[in-house]
Amino acid sequence: MKFDVIVIGAGMAGSGAAAWLAADGHVALIETEEVAGFFWCVGQGGYGIQTSPAAGRLVADLVAGRDPGEAAAIVPMVDPARYRGAAR
């Protein structure tokens, strides 16, 4: 995938900028550190209207420490940690 913009830093400013810019193009948001207490649930594409309620429940369960049940199966596939150690 090609990106129109790459934003480095997923703090409040970087995340806000990336979200705003994503309305008009493909944005890569890169963070090298975990940001304590920050949770971002995006990337449903054109299916967001259909998938956002389920994604919201999943994230709420994970943040609250509740068992998300069968929905937990997707977590490893969307965990940003999957990119750690990837070839550059």
C-alpha cells in the first residue's frame, strides 16, 4: 500500500492529525512507544457503519478487563505489536 502521509507519533496531536488527514487519503500512523491509557479503534474502511458497534464493544471489553468472548479471536490479527521486529 502507498501512503499519502506518514505521521510519526501517536500522541494526541499525531493521532488527531492522522485522523483528520485520513479523510482525504491513505495515512500511516507510526508509534514506537506504547501510550498509556490511549486506545484507538479505527480502520473499518467503508464497512465502519456495520462493524463499528462490534469493534466498540470489543475495545470496551478489553479496556475494562472483561472477557470479550469469541470476539477476542481477532485481537492478534489487529494488534500493532505484530509489526515489532518486522523487516524494514
